[in-house]
Amino acid sequence: MARILVADDEKSIRVVLKRYLESRGHEVVEASDGIEALRILKEEEIDVAFVDIRMPGKSGLDVLKEIRDVPIVILTAYGTMDYTVKAMELGAVEYITKPFLFEEVSAILEKLLSERKKDGSGNEVEDGLEIVGSSRKMQEVFKVVGRVARSSITVLITGESGTGKEVIARAIHRYSNRKNAPFVAVNCAALPPNLLEAELFGYEKGAFTGAISRKTGLFEQASGGTLFLDEIGELPPELQAKLLRVLQEKEIRRIGGTRPVKVDFRLIAATNRDLETEVKKGRFREDLYFRLNVVRIELPPLRERKEDIIPLAHHFIRKFSKEFKLPPKELTNRAVEFLLHYHFPGNVRELENMILRAMILSRVNFIDAEDLKPDCKQTAPSFEEAIKNFVVEIFSVEQKEKNNLYDLIIKSAEKILISEVLKFCNFNQVKAARVLGIHRNTLRKKIKELGIELNC
């Protein structure tokens, strides 16, 4: 049996975990703060430690920084990606969200102690936005992000539309050693094959009609950083072959070019298709699939992680309240009930849009079920009605500053418009400027002036 440290400032957690572990035949040592936990880990023989991430004196992350020879399982009530990734990055062997199941504790212990018997060590020090998700499925996703982020290994992210595949891709980049280099995203389904090839590979001046100057492609733009190919399942066969060659040779040739150009990027691909089925049907190259499917992260649909729905809704309420200067609103019991029973075919993206719409349309300080229903008349106003409701909301918040109401409303509307167009264009500013009908320099000025975040 093992000698186990339980470090948590909540006495109830220590008592419950101690009783369970002792019932399994283990010896348990307790610590109520991080300083005491560190002393025990440094001075006494401990086989496994269960450590709370937030404690007086020293946090669980501080403990991880100083202890490398004992396997540490982090306990937390905070289901966000930042905590999980940091913990895994610092060497935590597992990460459990409260309230936890004893079966989960037992499975982790069995794994750690069996590994310790084999090689004398149970410590797995592995390299590793606020993304909300305390469900076990999302915690598993966060753990994988923490483990793969610091490598340059290719990652394939799968899941239904709206589950947040690009958000996870950006998180991997953010936590990687390439975080200060570009994150370049392109939707393979958004462009016809000839334009997509030009976007990816670039071209030389005179390569075709209209090529009046050299264009650097996305492979080159992502050099040193991360290239995110969204909807990779839509890539046409001829470009699949060319992408495979790029991944094998680490070089590209611009359209119309004669010399190869070396490229160094980390590839993250995403799809809502079943690529294995696509391979069997001959629509996707098997060799490219094997190249992409090195590490796979499967994002669960929102309906399969219902415990995340209400925390996500509150997260979006806070986000939009701050971003668009809207009054914070409470969810009624009816609204909570509706959200928990809704199917969410559009997943997290649908929930985000649902909350934004309700924030703008609700005239009171709460959001009710009727404000959220997609088929509700109130949630599908005319363009003029939407503007009117938005003005009323802004006016109610800014009553003390009526002298700047025009400027405030115009800037808020501009921010919403530009933010949404940028998202639609995968943050490609040239395309966004074209869609908006403004000059690229004007768009850049607006992004800076309005404080629009490009990496969220």
C-alpha cells in the first residue's frame, strides 16, 4: 500500500479523501496549506500527493514547481483550461475537478502505483483563453492540450460544428514555444481550389493573369508559428497531395516559382467529418490522414457535457457585458431549465450567439426562457428593431453620460460589426476589409482604436 499526502485547505475534502484512502489500506498524511505540503514532500517519504490548486501560503502550482520526484494529482473546483494546462505543463500527473468520484481517485492511484512498481517512479513530467469546461470530457481535452502544446507535433481536432475547434487550436498555439510567432488560420471550405492553392502556396509576379506582384502564401506566413487548417476534410484531392509533400519535405514552391522555399510551421488541422470513412470512400488520402492523425483531440458536443452549459452561459454574459458595455443580467430558473433541456445543434457557438441576442433584446435585468428560444418571435427582430433595442440598452447603462451617447453607440456597433466580419473571414484582414468595403489600413486603425482582440 502507499503513503499518500492530501493537501487541501478545506477540512471536509481532507476528511472525506482520508477516510476513503484509509479504507483502501493506504496511509494518509494531511496538510492544510501549501507551505506544510511542501515541507512534508521534502522531508517525508510520500508515494503520491493529492494537492489543491488554491491554498494559503503556497498554491498547488507552487508545489509543482518545487517538487519533481513525487507524482502529484491536482484537485480543483476551477474548471478552466488555464489551470489545467499550467498544472500539466508543470508536471502534474493528473487533474481532478471537484466534486470528484471515488472511482476516479481509485483508477488514478491504481495507474500510478502500478507504474511505480515497474520503474520505481510514478512521476510523469510531460510538456504541455479562458475556456470554460469542468466536465470530465473537457478536462480530458485540457490535459491533452497541456501535454502536446510545447512540442511541434501535428494535432487533428475533430468534432461537430460550433464545438470550439479553432479555440482549442489557438490555445495549443498560445501555450506552445511558438506563441510569439504567427497563428495563421484558413478555412479549407471557404475558398475554391485555385484560390486556396494561391492562398496556401503564394505566387510569383506574372504567374497568372492578375498576379501583378509576388504574394507570400500562408505556409510561409506561418513559418516559426502555427498553421491551422480548418475543415481539412474539404481539401480537394490535388491539394491533399501537395499538402502531404509539404509535410514530408518541409518546403514549398510558390505558383510560378522555380526555387523551393523552406518552411517551419506546426500544423493543426480540424474537421467535422469522419476522415476514416472519407478514406474508405476514396475521398481523402490515407497517407495524409496518417500524417495528420498523430495526436487526436475529439471535442464533445455541448449536449454531452450539460454540466458546462450554465457556467458557459454565465461566462458569455460577463464577456458581453464587459465587451459591449451592456448591463449584467441574471438567468431566471426558467432560462436555466430551458438551457439544460435544449439540444444545441450549433453547440457552443449557438449558445454564445443565443446569450448575445438575449443580452441585447431583454429590456430587464434578467434573461428568461423566452429570450433564449430560437423560434421565439422576440429573438428574431427586424434589423431596425435590433438597433432600437441595442440603443435602449446602451442608453439605460450610460444615463449619466448622455453627452457622448452618439459616439458610444456608433463605436459599440462598429466593434460588433468588425469583430463578426473578422471571425467570418478567419481573421484575414485583407478579406475582412473587402467584405466591409473599407481600406485595409482603415480596418487596422479601427481594430486598434476599438480594442478588438484578434486571438480570442
